[in-house]
Amino acid sequence: MQIHFYDDPGETPKSREDVRLNDLGLYVYPDGRRVAVGFNLTPFLEKPSIEVRVVNERGEPAGWLNVIETIETNFSLTMHLRDKEPTSHYEVTATVYYQTPETDRMDVHQVVKQFDATQPGEQ
């Protein structure tokens, strides 16, 4: 007898190598200095970590966050843009990775998106 816990085969938890960031959503707040970052990951067997870096159009760091071993496949966090001289355009790089104190970091997927901080709303 087979027991199926998932109706959709696409919802079957994946091994480390197959975990992907299916969608990286961006929502710019009206103040232009905060952006909500939404994550949609494939289901996973082992909890992945996610590093997010934001740089402005001059290539200067504007924000950074790290999610350590998430237990959720779909969630969002708000980042504050902290560059001293704000610009209009920014680039977000999100990297899904695995790392333990005993092992080196293993990057498994990366998504890069741009947004315009002068245009509030979803981008």
C-alpha cells in the first residue's frame, strides 16, 4: 500500500540540489526607503538558508539580510535601504544555500531582480 502525502507531485519536498527560489517578489513602500521581499521556495527536505543583498545603481551596498534555515516555503520580510545617498534603481540578489558549522557553504540557486525605488508598489 502506498500512502501519498502530496496530491501535486510538484509539492513533493526536494533534496538540497533541487531547491529553487520559484519567485522573488518585491514591493516598494511609498517612502522609497523600504522594500518588502517575498520568497516562494520549492518544498524542501532540509531547511535552506537565504542571503539577500541589495546594491544601488552605483554598486554600493544598500541592504543585506540572511534567513537561517527557514521552515517556511512562502514568506516575506521588509528590508530597509541604508545607502547614505539614495538612488532610483537598485539590484537585489537572493541566494539559496546550505551551510553548517562542519561544512562549507553550498549555493544551490540564485535570483537577481531590479527595482525602481521611486515607483511605490509591486515590481
